[in-house]
Amino acid sequence: MGTHDEGKVTRRGVVDRIEEEVAVIFLDGGDAAFLPRAVLPHQAAEGSGVEIAVRLVANPVRREVDQILDRLADE
């Protein structure tokens, strides 16, 4: 199964199919992921093995919301 580090998860899987612009990937552990075709390497095709890493980053929208709330509180 995939690895779990502080703020990052890595999973491996196989591209099952690509429908229109969506890739369906069967992941280790029996889960599935649906990803935009554009995020896969160009040469990825049905049967390709993939590794997916998701990592936490600062939320840029949160900063904007905080600024708006601060402005509203000042009014």
C-alpha cells in the first residue's frame, strides 16, 4: 500500500482506462482515483503503472478569505 509521511501521501496504481479527458486509476488497496488526463505524463496509457503523491501546501484562498474578513471587521 502507499506511504504516509507528515503532510504527504503516496499511492501506486494502474491506469485502467482513459475516458474523454478523465483517467480512471485503480490504486493499491482497492481504491480508485479519477484524475484529469492532463495531469498524467503524455505517454501514460491503459495498463501504465503510476505513482500519485499528494502533499499539503499553504491554501492561497484561505489568505484571501482572511484578508476579506479583516477588512469587513475594520468597517
